[in-house]
Amino acid sequence: MSLRHQYNSSKGLVKRRTNYGLRAKWLTLCIILFAIELVIVYFRIHDVILVISLHLNIKLDWIRGLETNCDAASDQNLFNYANPLLPTGEDTSPIPLCPDSPPYLLGKQDLGNENEDVDMNSLIKNYTHVQAGGRYQPKECTARHKVAIIVPHRNRERHLRQFLRAIHPMMERQQADYGVFVIHQTGTGTFNKAKLLNIGYTEALKEDNYDCFIFHDVDLLAEDDRNLYRCADVPRHLSVGIDKWDYQLPYDALFGGVIAMTKEQFNRVNGYSNEYWGWGAEDDDMYVRILHSCLGLERAQYDVAKYRMAYHPSDKSNRVNPYRYTLLVGAAERQRRDGLNNLHYSVVDNKRMPLYTNITADVGKPPLNPKTNSFGNGIDIVVSISLLVLMLTMTCCTCVKSRLPHVLLCPRRIP
Ligand SMILES: *[C@@H]1O[C@H](CO)[C@@H](O)[C@H](O)[C@H]1NC(C)=O
Ligand SMILES: *[C@@H]1O[C@H](CO)[C@@H](O)[C@H](O)[C@H]1NC(C)=O
């Protein structure tokens, strides 16, 4: 107190003395904050750090560590910008298997004018090779996979027509045996994209024995047909470069947009979570699921995996989900009980249109209290990234105010 008094009355010499001393009040606060942080991290040790790294774009070796801890997969698979690996199929049919590299590829695709409104009737007339329901098989060879392209949709007809115009000729050049499934959410309730993807998977399997699934945003158009829509022995991320983000991944762990997973891989992770109502984080949840299932993942080849994203104004019924980080933090915990094994919906309509199968589904309503729904085990702490960042900032500030870094790093110069 006397030091402080002197400081107030005669600055200068005394000020220098206090500068190099440790300030007990601030140090205590710093320790308390640090302890709170430890508790937060202790209860959600993996996923809290994961959430931070996902959204602050911090590159952590720890994420790779998760992969190396797995018995089945090696860390080589993570962030591996490699060529797609093709599982070798047995050649049992009289028609030979299609070659690894399709001979008809043209490279960069003509995607047309961004603002053009594609005429559906003219498109149907042009694409006579596409069968009802948006199906196609190459005649000259047997494709190695049966590919289902799953597109969640609502009120995006204009983008859907542009998507259909681009996807069909590309898949034909890739010699793919495929079907396009547009999963339309009925009504005006909160959009649930992840659930629509689960529904698409389930309904496509009722139509045919698909073994490879491409989960595709309707507003992404592939710019290059050398980006093969195929599955591999690990889940694949196809939309690596998007024009909106200068063809760079906005964060390392991004696993949304366009992804390719086999039936076995999708089953193993229990599909997508059904609990993400509104916009955001359902793809990060899938990333957590894949890591915790030891599947590994790979990115498509960077120089061909390029996409154009269609502009759209924000959608009123697809608002940012305020619970997305809370849900994400509990992603691994929910994985076993939330996904394909608790998927409830009803199909309102199932129509084979000329260029796609239109499956209209009722996904239900979000629960009234999604917060309590996401944590069943009593630890109802809303651990959001902002909280943790706030704690970290506060700890650092108080630590600096207590002069601890100074005392530790600089020699004590109190006369
Ligand atoms: C259909 O083909 C014609 C002739 O090639 C072309 O002019 C027209 O734009 C095509 N329609 C669509 C919707 O792409
Ligand atoms: C799909 O079918 C539903 C119900 O019949 C309809 O409301 C919707 O507009 C259709 N969507 C598309 C893209 O065809």
C-alpha cells in the first residue's frame, strides 16, 4: 500500500521498482482463470481443441495424433493430397471393366454464364442419354462403382438446373454408372441438410445397390472433369478449391461441399448427425466422426478439384445454428446414438423426373431445447469457442499484468 501511495504522489523512481515486482492479485487471478480453462479442456479435451483449431485455422499436430492413435489407419491418410485410389473390382461381366483413366475427359468444363436461367425442357431434350430418375451407365464398359449423387435441396431451382446441366455430361465423360437424387425438404421449417443427406443415402439404397455416395451441395459446379467422382479406401473431399475462397481451403479440417464416401465408410461413421438444425458445422461434425472412427481421409488433387460457387442471398429458414459449437463439442459422444441408427423421417413424394429423382421428405421439427438434448450426461456446460478464446485472452492479459512473463524472462533489476 505504501508503494502504491508513493507511486501516486511521486512517479518516476518508485514506478520502476513496482514494474519489476510480481503482482500477487493478478497472479492469483491468472492461476484461477488457468484452472477454469484446464477444467473446460479436461472435460472435452479432444473436441474443444479440435473446435478451436477448426475455426481459428490453427494447425495442430495434435489432430494428426488422433489419426496415429488409431490402429487401422495411418496418419499418411490425413491431409494427403493424393490421386484417387481405386479399389480393384473383380471382372466378372462379359463387358470389360472401365479403365482407371476415362479416355473422354476434356479438362476444364464449360459452366456457362453464372446468371443464366437454364431452360429445363431444352436440357431434357439435349440429354437424351440420361434415363428417368437421372440414371446413366456407360455402354462400352462396366463401371467399377455404382455412384449415387445426393443433393439436399429447397428453393434453389435455378441452381439445381445449372447443376444438372453440368453434372450429366461430366459423369458421362467419366464413364460413371450413377444416379442423381435431389432430396427436397418439404415445408418452411428450419432446414436440416445433414438429415437430408442421411435420407438421400437411405432412399438411394432402396432404389439400387449403390456402393459409392457423393454428397453434393447444389450451388457447387465442378470446373474440371478430371476431378473424378469416385470413392476410395478412405473418405474423400472433392471440393478442395472454391472460387469464392480463391481456391484455398478456408481451414485445414474442412470436410464439406462435395465429399465421396463408400457405403461401408458411411455406415461405419453412422452417417451424419441428425441434430444440426439451420446453417453450420454439420460437416465439421462429420470430420470429427471420421477421425474418431479411424477412417483417415484424403483430398482430391488440388489442381483439378476446383469449383464455382453460385451466389445466393441468405436463406431465412436456414439461419446460422446458434447451438452448432455446443453440438460439435459433443460430436464424438453422440456419434453412436445420433445418425443413421436413429433417423426418423417420412417420404412425402418420390418421383422419377427426367434428369433426377425427386425425393421429398418431412424431416420433422427441431427439439424445443436442443441444448439439453445434446448433453445427456449432466455436464451441461456450453463450451463454445468464444468462451475458450475469451478465457485464453483473459489468462494471458492477467498473466502479463502480474508481471509473471517479465519476472521469468528478465533478470530482476530491483536495486
Ligand atoms: C441444348 O443444345 C443446344 C444446341 O447445342 C444449345 O443451343 C442449348 O443451349 C442447349 N440447352 C441447354 C439448356 O443447355
Ligand atoms: C419435388 O417434389 C415436390 C413435391 O412434389 C415439389 O414440391 C418440389 O418442387 C419438387 N422439387 C423439384 C426440384 O423438382
